[in-house]
Amino acid sequence: MVYDIYNVYKTKVEAFQDFGDVYMSFIFNLLSNSLQIKISSEAMVTAVAKRDTITLVRNIAKICRIVLDFDSYQNAGMALPNGSSTMAQINEYF
């Protein structure tokens, strides 16, 4: 199990091209998950007011996972089949 987790993150790290890619991916990740971060932050404030440490720790873990677990933004387009455009893929669904 631990070895599988290691391989997953090793693959993610190897997908980054350079530091600029890591930085931009980090920023895009924060922007795309900003609503979830806000919701978890508000839940943390409520949990502190209610002295609910379980909810507090869960939301801290959620925020840590959102902030630290992200993929390269440059590899996001790799999910499309070769030779197809993004617009063609979108039009297939509508």
C-alpha cells in the first residue's frame, strides 16, 4: 500500500517540466479549489466555536490535501486522444 502511494506521487512529480510548471500548477489548483477551501475554512471556524476537534482536524486535512495534491497543468491536455481538438471533444457531448 505504501509503495503504491509512493509510485503515484513519484509519477506526479516526474510529470512536472520545471519550477514554473510547479508554480503555475499550484496557483491553478488553488484557484480551481478556492470554493472548497473557503467552505472548509468556514467549517473550521464553526468547529472551533463549538469545540469540535474532530471536524476541525478533518477540515485541516481537507485543506492540506487540496493545497498539496495537484497535477501539472501542462499535462491536463494529455487526456484528449491524439489528433482531436478540445472543441471537437466538447461538441461530442452536446
